Amino acid sequence: MAEKQSNLLRDIFQRPDDQLLNEWIAIINSGGNAQENIIREADLRSQCKELITLIGSAMAHNAVDIRSNDFVPVLDYLGEISRARALKGATPTQTAMFVYSLKRPIFDRLRNEVGKEAGKLADESWAATLLIDAMGLYIAEVFQKAREEVIIRQQEEMLELSTPVVKLWEGVLALPMIGTLDSARTQVVMQTLLQRIVETGAEIAIIDITGVPTVDTLVAQHLIKTVTAARLMGADCIISGIRPQIAQTIVHLGVDLADVTTKANLSDAFTVALRRTGYSVHKNSANKPA
Amino acid sequence: MEKIPILRMGRFLLVTIQVDLHDRLAMQLQEDLTNAITKYNARGVLIDISSLEMVDSFIGRMLANIAGMSRILDAQTVVVGMQPAVAITLVELGMSLPGVRMALNVERGMQLLQQSLASSEGALLDENHQ
């Protein structure tokens, strides 16, 4: 009985004509989740065809369990399709519907073949449902994983992008911070800053927090840690770019920034830094236009 | 028993820590340094920790202690050449060494000591002048 059951399903997949393929594609395209903006018709067709062939050969040894070795090529191919869709920005529904659209044509065929025998139809339908559901779940899982990989990669890129240490002058470094500060970022910021202090022999580092949207106790604590670490290395820190709201928040929170030089904007901080390193800037009056 | 050498440079003392600073060595250094300050009548102590790669809270406290003791004996302490990793560790341990002056390298440290010596002696001269 079990063998007979999978034979029928297998025969459906192994039939040489393209009827199953055509119906499948028609359902995918009519499902209200049109995929043409995600994938071209020709590509979709070749993907579906390849998948049907793979499933057919996977079932050649009467395998119906998706976890068996016979199904490895099918899963690999599904994974590939899913990953490609995730990167192209398809929705999870669109991706899952790609597989679930196969149900209708299969069920139609089962009904035509064994529709007269209710018991058998139920058995066959159950087998087909198991197979397609398992494939659908797998494709959704890979989709999710691919999206998470994208997110993780973006986070890493942001972390690198958002911590530049620039040299403003001989012995003066600036660290323009952008975005929310959390522990992981502070750690990176601290390390890059200290490393640059060693490399350049800078005496003064200006931490500009114009791009930091909010300051809470945690962020303030991170800032103080960075300043202290720089001081331990023998460099002074100036915090600049403190907006009025942030100044209010810092005082309301009771954060003690008394030991740190703070300036309202970067240019004030830079002037202080120049003065401390012994430079001064003059307007060259000789060059004034006559 | 290994010992950390204390070098005399004019009115300053130079201590370069080039071995792993374990606890007994640290205590020994504290002892030797305070003796040396009184013996040579030193006005400044420069501690180079650029080869120090690991610290714990004990070493951190010891640095603070040395600075405190030197100040009582009228000598300024400057710690120079702290590695980034060491600085981060000390901050994470909650030790900001508030009483200790820091400099990036020996040259800067010497400048700091000379400046503070010059200013304190200048003040002394001013008082005598008046």
C-alpha cells in the first residue's frame, strides 16, 4: 500500500509532459502574489522545471521523507531559490507561495487518478501534503536565515562605518560619533581611538556627539569610560556637539561630567585643542582685498 | 630575587617595568621607590609601563598608592606608555587612577615633570622675592 501510494505521486512528478509545470506557473502568477517584479517569467519556468525533475528523481527510490538522502539535491536547490529571493527583497509569503502553489495541480491530478476511491484519495493527499508542507517550511527557514545574514552583515558594516577617527591637526584627533551608542559600539570606538592615539602620539582627542540622537545614563557612562581610558593613555578628551536637550538630560540624570571638558560645538573644541597644543590661528590681514 | 631597577636622572627617578609585575614585586617596588625618593631627595617619579601587557586591580591600586606616597614625599608621579588594552581593562575594573598623571611616552612624561618642577620652584622663588 505504502509503495503504491508513493508510486502515484512519483509518476505525477516524473511525467514527461509540461502540464504540471504550466499549471503550477499559472497558479503562482495568479495567486495575488505576483512574482514578476522579483523574478523573470523565463527564470521562474526553468526553476520550476528543474525542481519538478529533482523531486521526480528524488522519489525514484520511493523516498517520501524530505530528510532522507535522496532529497538532498531538492533541498539544496530550494535553498538556492529561497536565498536568491531573500536577497532580491521578496516577502516571506511570496517565497512560501512558490512551493505551496504546487498543491493545487497535484491534488487535481490525484483526484483524476484515484478520485473514485475515497480512502485512497485521502492517503495520497496526505502524502502529498506532507511533502509539500515540508518543502514549504524548509524554504521559509532558509529565507529567514538568508535575511538574518543580510542583517548581521549590515550591522557589521555600520559598526565599521560609524567609527572613524580623523586627525585634525598635529596632536589633535577627532572622533565624530553618529548613531546610538551601545556597549558593543563603545568598545570598538574606544579601541580605535586608543590605537590611533598610540599611532599618532596625539595629546588631545575631541569626541563629537552631534550625531548621537539621545544620551541616557548608559551612553553617558560609555562616554566617561572612553574619556577615562584616553586619560590613562596620557591624552586629554574634549566632548563637543552637546545639544541643548542633551545638556538638560545630562543634568536631569545627575551624570557628573565635571572632570571632562565640554564644548557646544566642534569648532570651539578645536580652538581649545589648538591653544593647549600651543598653536594659534590668526586672520591674515595682509591678504585683505583692497 | 628579581628587582625592578630605579634609575636616577637628575632630580627625577625613572622606573621602567619590563617584567610581569606580580604582587610581591609590586610591594618591593613600592618599598624601594619610597626609600629612593627620600635618599635622593627626588622631585619627580616617572614610571614607564609600556611593556606591561596585563594588569589587575592590585597593580592598578599599587600605581595609585605609589602616586599618593610620592606626593606626600613631595614628588610628582607620571605614569607613561600605557597600552590601549591595559587602559580599557583598568576602566572596566572601575579604576580611573584619579590622582595619577599620565603621559603618552617618556618624552612627554619628562616634559610634564620638568614643567611642574619649574612651576613649583618658580612659586618658591616668588615667595622669597616678596
